[in-house]
Amino acid sequence: CNLLQPTSLLQPACFLRSVSTTLELQHLVTSITMSRYYWAGCLLCALSAPVSSLISPSAIKSTRAHDVRTLFSAAPSVEPTTNTDKCIPPEEEQNHYDAVVVGGGPAGLLSAIMLAQKLPPLSSLSSSAKRVVVYDRLDPPPPPDNLVYSTDVSKYYLLGIGHRGQNALKYFDVWKDVEKASVAVLGRRDWAPGKMKEEDARITMSNKEVTSRVLARDKLVGVLKQVIETRYKDVIELKYGYQVDPISFGNEDVRSDGEEAGPPVQLQVSQCTPLSSDGDTGECSIENNQPSKVTTQFLIGADGAARGIANAMESSDEEYRKQRNIFQRLFGKSKQLPFRVTRYDDDNQRVYKSIPIKFPDHWAHDLNYSARSVNSRGTFEALPSDANGNYCALLLLRPDDVLASANCDPKVLREYFDLQFPQFSKLLGDDVMEDVAKKGASTLPSFRFAGPRHHEGKRTVILGDCVHTVKPYFGLGANTALEDVKILSQIIESIPDLEKNIDQAPLEFTKQRAADSRALVKISRGMDRPGKIGTMRFVLPLILDSMFNKFMPKVFGPSMFGMFQKQEVTFTQIQKKKRLDRLMQSVVIATILSSIGIGFGYSTKVLAKALGMSCTVVRGSLAAAMFAAGFARSKLSKKESN
């Protein structure tokens, strides 16, 4: 029961429970006295609140406790909860942790491992208490040695772990465990549109400093879960099937003798059942039970596309700013920009159906196989699930394609594969075609980023996909999420007297990572524009970068894909470098075209004078000759190809 709220004291059940349980009579009298302070504080705060707050009693009720405490400095620094009409009974379970991680994906579990390694005790917990807890909506994944990852490969989404992810996993000494469960991808075998024979493919071996490794996302989670259970079981507690909703971020700027960074974060934890098997919809069915309240000194939000913590930060910031009048907004202490999640409309949407496929022994089992249809209707991409030739393929389609619908005709699907991808169609049985036709298509995530900060108050940090969501075309999402954890760890390590100064970590993480997250999403979205213009915006820069880098490598950087592979280069640096390259390329091209134009004009004048003709006739004749030569060349090339 929240005894600071008069509504709680008016509930007989809460009042009696407060007397009959752990609260002493003296504590009760103090709480009743504090309830008088609460209403008096609200009345005085209303004098400086906006007009809407004076009219709306609910707005007065939700006034931040910081304003009350500034008026009554003698009052204890206790954060009121938002669920004032609910009675939360005392929990037998542990209800305070040094750190809480929301999200049990790769970034969330790696964050828990990082905290177990780096974080000193931030509160006086008993020797039997766990210091870190991880909450996740979903059920735990199968262990990494489960045969389901080879027998039901199309069920699990595959991740490519590049240098960013590998460096982060090595930093926390878990890379060897992940490496054993993954498969190396040494290159790419690609069929251009119209090329359908097995021998028509072009093999391109990767020229990267770090060889990419591939494994199912759930398998990676299983590996990290296994590491926690074997090495950190006395420190980390894993709790699945729970939804976490922030009650208070403890973000009031209050210090006691300069030692504490305000009150702890308060969370409402409820048992739930996710309404989506992948957990990315953000929808969760709360079970019919009484939620518990958990407090922590440090909160990490790593709940992926569900972004529950980020959405709560956005709502809290919006509500807080509504309550402040114009003078408080202009002259108040808080001058930081509003926090919000920038959500882009997906104007180049693709959906996919996963397809299990086994390649024969004479096909290499360490390559990425890729093919595109002639009319750009679909794309076929396959990555290895194991070293035995079992692959998980994705058929990428537009959402309105008949093949993307559930229960489509398997005969139509077979005809499409026979026509566009015959090299793969012969490897797919009728039972596989029926299963693929029956299932509905899955959607790719839309581009989003959170900012301009990645923290709330002095005890909360958000990282991973919840702050930078990209489509998985370029292998940047999961790798950047793992890199976030490494950067946060390095910040924590650099803080002196961490037990007293842990509040410095969130702000420093924003300084080092917020701009990078925004740059990552904008770069990725710029390479995924729709239509022919979008294709040109994607292809033309790659061609120009390749040409200029070849002739002047010290001046011009490699293509965007080459920049992605450079280690210790941030996305902000990549963005700035490419902008500079585009400017210099434009200057060089403009100079060349101007020189050609001047030279052509001078040549026509000389030729016209020599022939005794006008410059217009000579220029027209030269243009017609060039057009005729180009037309004849195209006809000749078609005959040779036939």
C-alpha cells in the first residue's frame, strides 16, 4: 500500500494490512502526517502550475513529487506511485535489486553478464539475494544443443555476427561459447536476374578482416542463458513471462549530502502471456493476478522492438512538459530537448516467408546463396543453419503479393519457383511447398530511433533495438545492439568510485551513443528507398565510391559496405565521411563535364570553320553520329547474346 496517498489510507484493507504487517505504529503516524503534506504541497504547486492543472484534479494529483519536496525539504524523499488506487501486498519474493534488465534477448542477457562482471554492490542486500534480474515477456528458448535448430530451421530467424558483435562478445569472454554454436560464412553465391542455371552463379569471397558467423537468434540467446546459468547463477536471476511497467524513474534532481542520486527506480512487474510468438508486437496479455513492485538502483531497457521502457520514457516526458507552465519551460532547471521515438513510415515494405532447404554435398555449405527474380517480384536469400547443408531461406515479397498471403495455392508457388528460381525449386519437396504456402508472411521491422537521449534521470539507460531499429539487410541491428553493451561497460569502468557515482553512466552513454544511433538508422533508411529513383540512389553511390576509391584511395573512402566493415569507426563518422565524399565527387564530376563541354565547343568551332559550315550543323551531325553508333552497338550486343 502506498501510504503517502490519502486514497490508500481510506481503503480499510490497506489500512488494516499496514497495521497488522511490518509497519509499526510510529511509521503509520508519520505516513498520516505525510498525507497532510501531500495535499498541502499539491495546493501550493497548483499556484505555479498551468491553467489546465488548476481545472483538472487529476493533473494536480499527478504533479511530480520533486515540486512537493522543494516546498517541504523536511519531508522524506519518497517517490509516490502512479497506481494509487491499487493495494500491492508485501511480496515474499525479492523486491529490490542492484540492477534490473528489461528484455531477455541478446543485448539484454549480455547486459546482465556485463553488470555481473562490472557493477559493484549498490545497496545492502543479503548474501542470498540476487543482485541482477532479467525480465522477459517470452518463454526461454531451447538450449543451444537442441536438435530443433537443425530439424526445424525455418522456425528460427538467423543472425550474422560481424566484427562489432564479435568484439563485444569477446570483451565479456563469451565469444568462444557463441563461436561453437555458429557457422562461418565465407562468401556469397549470387544469381543475377534472368540467370537460373546452377553454373550461372557468381561466387564472391568475402574480403573482411573478421569472418562473419551465423546462428539462429534464439540459439544465441540460449548460449548466453547457458553462460548465465553456469557462471553467474548466484548473481543473476532470469524471470520469463513478465511484463515490466515503470512507475517512477527516480529522476528527481535530489541528492542527500551529495551521496545519493535521488530515489531508486520503481517498477510494476506483472505475469503475462505475449500475444505474438516473436514478442515484437509490444502486446502482452496480463494474467489475472496482483502485480508486484520492484525497485532498483540501475535500470537497463533492452526490450527490442517492443520498446516498453522507451515508450514509458516518451509518455513520462510528454506528461511532465504538459504540467509545466511557460515560465517553468523557459527558466526551469530542465532545458533538455523532449524525448521521443522517431517512427518512419515504411514506404518500401517487404514481407517474408521462411523456407527450410538442404543443399547437396557438391554445393558449398559456407556461402550465402542469393537470387532475384526478373521482374523484381521476389528475392531468395539463404544462410546456413549448421555445417551439414541445412539452410534457412527467406522469400522476400511485397505485402500485396498473392504468394505472401496465408493458404495460397502451393501449385502457384511451385510454378513461381520453377520459373524464377529453378536452381532452388528442384531442392524443395512438395511437402515443403505446402507448408510455405500455408503459413502467413512475417513483416520486417520499420526504421525507428529514440532520442535525443538514451537515458531517463540518473538511473535508467536504454540500448539495442529499442533505440535504433533497422531492417536486417546489412547485418547492423543485432551487432550494434551488442556493441551498445560494450560501450556502456567501458563507461562504467571509467567512472571512479562507481558505487557513489553510478548516476554518471546514463548521461555519458547518451553523449557517446545517441548521435550514432540516429546516424545508423538514417544511413540504413537511405539505402532502402522505393522505386527506380531509390534503386539509383542505392546503386549509383556504390559505383562512384568504387571508382573514386580505386583511383584515389587516400582521398576517397570505400563504398558504404566497405565503411561498415571498418573497425573502430562510428556511424556518425561514416555519415560525415560519405557526405564529404559526395561533395568532392560532385566537384570532380562537374569539373570534368565542364572541361568536356568547353573542349567540345572549341572543337566544333574549329571543325565548322574548316568545313565552311555553321557550328549548329556540325554539332547536330556529331550528335546524330553518336546516337547511331550507340544504337548499332546495342543491336550488335543483342545478336551476340542470342
